[in-house]
Amino acid sequence: MLRRDQLVMTDSYRVVVAHEGAETELSVAAGTTLRDALLAADCSPYGRVSEYANCGGRGLCATCGVRLATDIDPDHWHDRLADRFGYPRLSCQVTVDRDMRIKLLDDKLVWGGRDP
Ligand code: FES
């Protein structure tokens, strides 16, 4: 059992987002999906078409992939496959429950790249 002084109360975590050689640091409320946190911070994980045509975070379209630099166990079937075979992880299936580092895909090809 933890003593009172051992308890760490946190309601937000630090998410560092690497993209095109720069880093952005976010403070994200615990329990937020990574996808939602990225969209709220204008750090979209999507390409130019999938920005509008995606499954809304249901784990179906596979267009919200990011690279995780922090080891996070997958609990969604598609995300487990992504983890197993080294594909980008589904940001909609990652819950922010710790500090983490991620990288947006600069070379996203599925459903349109990032460049206009
Ligand atoms: S938003 Fe469709 S799989 Fe993540």
C-alpha cells in the first residue's frame, strides 16, 4: 500500500511530437486519445485526404498512424498487428496515460501525402 506522500497525482501528461525536424511539446489530459490530442494541438496525424475522410477514431481506416518512441503495449487488434510488423501505430487507439514521445510521419503516402 502506498503512503500518502508516495502518491503522484497527475491529470495531464507531456507528449513530445517530432515533425519535420522540429519538436512540439503538448500537455495532454490523462485518458485523451493521442489522435484527439494531436488534432486539438493542430498536429494532425493525417494526410491531406484522410484529414477529411477518416473513420473518426474508430480504429478502422488506418490513416492516423504515428511512430511511437515510447514503448506502449497495443490493445486493439489492428494496433497489435502494426506493433508486431513495425508499421505506424494508430494514434486513435493510444490512450495518453504517461509521458510519451511520438513522431508524425513526414512521408505519409496512404490517402494523400501531407504536402498540398
Ligand atoms: S482514425 Fe481511423 S484508424 Fe485511427
